Amino acid sequence: SPLDQFIINNLLEINSPFLNLSTLNFSTFSLYTLFVVLVISLTFILSIGGESNNLVKGSNWLIAIEAIFDTILNMVKGQIGGSVYGRYVPLVYTLFTFILVANLIGMVPYNFALSASLIYIIGISVSLWIGLTILGLFLNKAVFFSLFVPSGTPLPLVPVLVLIELLSYTARAISLGLRLAANTLSGHLLMSILGNLVKNLMSINYFTFIFGLIPLAGIFAIVILEFAIACIQAYVFAILTSSYLKDSIYLH
Amino acid sequence: MPQLIPFFFLNQLFYGYLALFALLVLVSWVILPYLLQLQIVRLLITKL
């Protein structure tokens, strides 16, 4: 089944006769979270080590990391601005690099797509939403609720608009994560289904093998598109987080 | 869908948040200060 690629297996089980420690089991998912952290830290360590250590112009890898940093910095500056945007750069940078690396690792054949795990990704977006609401209440106190009343609304329409705005604000908690998880999930399913289809077609006889090269080129294009989606979705997640941060800090 | 088996929910959340927190610490204490220092050094060299 195309869904087999998302199966989580326990690699190392922790058992206790007294407590249920299944939460701490080392599973496929845990292994890939470890991979993501290792890839990000090793890329940085290797890019600043060796001959390029302590040079003003670093290695090409460091330039790549700096390009990502500049992109995130400018994005957060553009969205939040003011004198406080610097505080939120580490959070947005972490989310962006984590999702980007997780998506790209998932694109390597026979690897596990971390960001297709709906529970985890929606868990992150719900946590972010709760955090942003607390931040907004902490910074703006009761004025925070003016977020639900667009300026210039006629008084009779206020109750209806508050309900609609409240709904749209609450939906952010799910939509932020669902967007990423659904994109990754559908992309991986599509590649798996089409790949199997073409494999079956090409393995019938010589004629279908030659004929099958045409849809194979189409699948190749879809794989390239998925690579683009992997990067774009990480960027979208980061830009939406900054936009929601702006809403919490400045209210509109 | 295999990723929606409730047995693995807490496992996913535990390791996922752990990794994200570890990365946040690494980014805010090591990576970003290094990049910022590099940019300040460059700024000093070009403006001096």
C-alpha cells in the first residue's frame, strides 16, 4: 500500500513492570528527529571547521547557511519590524530549518517523511497558536480582544463579526499545521502511486518499457515539483508564523 | 493511516518536541550568535 511508507516501527522498546514507558520508545520517528538535529548541527560544525575556521569569508556551506539566515531575518523584519523583531528570529529560524531539513530528508527514497505526521505537525501549530495567544494577552492585556473587531465595523454587525473573526483566529491553530502535513502527505502518496503504476507498466514487455519512459518523465517532473514544495512549505510555515506573531504583538 | 495510530501519539510528540527544543537551544546559543558575530566583523572591516 502507498501508505506503508508512513508506518512507525519501534526500534528500541523500553519496558517496565510498574510504569508504561511506551512514550520513551525509540521509534522510526525518533530516529528521524535525531537525523534532522544532526544534519543541522553537523552542517554548521563542518562549515565553520577546517581551513575556513575563523575566516571572515567562510566556506560555501556557511554562505548557504548565511543566505537562509538573511532570508529569515529580512522576512521577520518585514513582517514584525520595529525594535522587537530580533527576539523572534531564533524561533522562526528554528522552525524553518527544522521543517526544511525534515522535508528534504523525506524526499530521499526509502526515507521517512517526518512532516507527514499529522499529530506532530498539528501539535506544533497548536502549541504555537497557544503561545501566540498568551503573548498577545501578556503584551496587550484586554486590548488584545480588539483583534476580533475590525476597525470601522458598524455596531449592529459587531456580534456577528466577532464570531467570524474568533472562528478564523481559532482555525489558524489547525490550518497552519494541516497545510504542511497535507501537502507532504499528498505529495509522497502521489509519487508512490504513480511510481508503482509506471513500474508495473514498464515491466510487462519491451514495448511498454519504451512506452513507459514518457510517463516516467512526467513522474520525474513531479519529483522536482515535490522538492520545490518541500522548500516552499517550510517558507510558508515560517512566514505565517511571523505574520501571526505580528498580529499578536501589534493587533492588525 | 499508519501515522494516526494512537499508540504512537505521545511518542511522536515527546521526541518531536525534544528535537525542536534542542534545535532551538542550539540555534539561539550557538548558530545565530556566530552568524551575527561574523556580520559585525564584516561591518567593522568595511566601515573602518
